[in-house]
Amino acid sequence: MPFEGIKVTALVGSPRRQNTLHLVQVIEDELKRLGSVEVEYVFLGERNIEFCRGCMQLSTVSG
């Protein structure tokens, strides 16, 4: 199978969980039909996403 052991992160931006979620679920069903696929849903409306404050913190992290 071409999709064995694949992990997929589905970003769902719609706050109503209707058409966008349904479309992502259809895609998930098709991927699972092709092989063993693990899907993780991330609902962006439930996340606290803020704008960049220009603190430069990411550029100072080593590794």
C-alpha cells in the first residue's frame, strides 16, 4: 500500500465545523482506503494564535 504509516495533520480553520470539516473527513476516508493513515485534527478556532510581537525570541533559540 502506498500510504502505510503516514501521519497527516488536518488544519481546520472553519469555526462552525461544517463544510470544511466534512471535506477533510472525506479526504481522510480516501487516504485510509489507500492504506494505514493516522490523522490528527487541529481546529484553529480553538487555538490562541497571536500576531508576531517582534521579540526576536525565535532567532535566539539554539538547536
